Amino acid sequence: MPDNEKRVAIIFDNLVQFFCMQKGIDALIAANIAIDLIIPTGNEQRQPLLDETDDYLKAAGYHTIRDLAEPTQYQILLDPFEHVSKYDIFRNIKFKFRIKYRYGLATAKPRKAFAPANCLVYDAILCHSKWEADVLQAYTKTFLIAPLKFIGFTKDTHRVSTKPTLLYLPTGGQGNSIAGMEQAIQKLRNDYYVIVKAHHLTENLQKEQSKLEILQDDSDEYYDQRASLVDLLKTADVVLSDNSGAIFDAIYAEVPVAIYHESSVNLYHYGNIDTYQYRLVESGAIPYTNNIEDLGTILAEALTLADAQKAAKADFASIEDGADSFVGVIKYYLSLDKATDAYYCLRKSIRAYQTRPLTLKTRELADIKRSKSFRLGRALLAPLRVARNTLRRRPTK
């Protein structure tokens, strides 16, 4: 294989993803593995987020690519989610292996993350949770690797207030708990120094702007996507969240965590697969309420459950080997000529569909279809539907 084909492309469309991979990127550079960091251009709504991500990486000394004028061959494409195939640049990224990196320690939304369309396109998935690695190997090969962003993590005892520090970490979209939190946050500030980190979607979705104003106006400190969650966890005494994967970051950092959501912590279950946070709530490891008046109670309870939450940490990969587990997976796929697993032909068909030339109109139609709940899963069930319909048409005796 020519040396210029032994390259790795890594796609980011927000800084949360970059912070999760940064120490892995540095390890690949140290190992003299050539990498391209790709930040796509997107639609009008996403563009500010993408530009901010690009500006941050450049200021930190990383070279980024925003566009590819012609098809470019890579040995490996690393990306966080199937939706990156919607970006125009994706059609000029040619690769032998596509690997999914997780930008949370585990998903809080299996309905999205575990759907066939979001898994079967990958030759491998890098996981930090043993449970998640076990579930996802039904689709493709999984590797349990260290959560790179926690390499070198230590708690910081310095505090800016004599009050305990509460870190509020709501997710984006309907799964968050922000609506109606104005007075609740103000009340919590009587007992806690309240730091808020907004989800990147809350920052950029127009429909989330009223929620964003609550976070900005009512907290002691407010941070956007440019702040590292790991750095904020260093000084946190307790975390409040909803249906966010940040719950698991708190567990890994050994910061007590409580959950409030007015609806459910099992909002994003997938079939009979319950959300990870729901399982932890049911086990008694994490206190939960759907009553906004009980926030003080569950936060106080979380502080008494430190041992139970430390036990939950055992499900996640150790960081003892640093970035070695990650670099080892990349070197393995750089050494391969082609995949040999049973799903390879299926992935080839999917990729041919994703990268085919599209006119403006057909691309618009494709995106409309793509948004209608997991076309791939429906396609995989098509033979069963045919068989069922055939049986229905048979005459009864």
C-alpha cells in the first residue's frame, strides 16, 4: 500500500468531540501517523458551531481541513455519528475502514445511538463502557478503549466560593430539563455555587434560545462548548443533569450526580433496551426526581451515594494504559488490506448509496427520507415484511 494512502481522517462537528479525542490525536502525531482533521461546512444553522470549532483548533495549533476539492483516499475514517455523511465533504472522503469514536463514556440515548443505521455503517466502534461494547458487537466489531479525555485527570481542591460547587449539565433538545428552571437555579444558588455548561445544540438551535437565556442569566458561571467538561468536573462537588451522557463523565470523575427530568430518565430507550441512566436510577446508584421542588433533596442524597456511584465506574475502561489502547486499534487497521467480517458487503452497499452523485433536488429528497426514522432498519426488515404479506395472501383452507 502506498504511504500516502496510510492516512487517518478524523471528522468533528463540535468541540465536545474534539476534547474527547484530543489526547488520542496527540498520541497519533507522536507515533508519526499522518492524520487530517476535518471540520465540515454545514447549513446556516450549524455553520457558527462548525466555524467556532475550526477557530478553536487552529488557535490550539492544529491544522484543519474544511473542504476537499477532489476525492481523497484514506485508510481509516474516524467519525462520531452516521449523520456526518450528510456533509458535502463526505462524498470526497474515500476510505477502506470507517471507525466510530464515542464522544461520551456511554450513550444516554440508545434510541439514536443503537439504531441499525447508526451502527452497521462502521467497521468498528470504539467504546468506553463494557456494557455498550457488548451490546454494539451485535452490529460490528467493538473495542474497549480508555476514555482519552480523562488521561491525567486529577481533582482540584481550589474553590471560588465557600459554598459547594454544583455543576449543572443539561442535554440538548427535548431530553433536557431547562424549561422552568429559572427560579429553581436561583434557589439552588442559596446553598451552592452554580456553574452551568450548555449543550452545543442548545447554543445553536433557534428553538433552544429561550432555554439558553435561562442558563446564561441565572447561574454564577456559564460556559459554552469551548469549555472542557473534564476541566469543570475537576472543581465540581456535585452534578445535576437530565438525559445527558455527562452523567457518566461525572461517575468516572467520581463526582456525585443526581438527575432531574419532568418526564422520564428512560425517554430514549430503544425497544427493550433501557437507557443506562435509568438502569442506574433503578439500582439506587443515582437519585432521580421529576418534581422540580425536590432538587435540593436529590442533590443532598447524591452526596451520600458516592460509594455506589464509584462502584458503577467499574463498567468503564481503565485509563491505566493511557492512549495505547486507542493507538493500538488504529495501527491494527492501518495494517489491514480489507475487512473480512460478515457485514462487509452490507457496508459496501451502504457506502455506495451515501457517496453517489446527487443533484440538488435528489439530495433534498434523500435528506427528507433520511430523517424519517432509520431507513436502514426498515430495509433490513423488508424480507420479513415480504414473507408476512405472502402468508397473508395465501388462501385459507
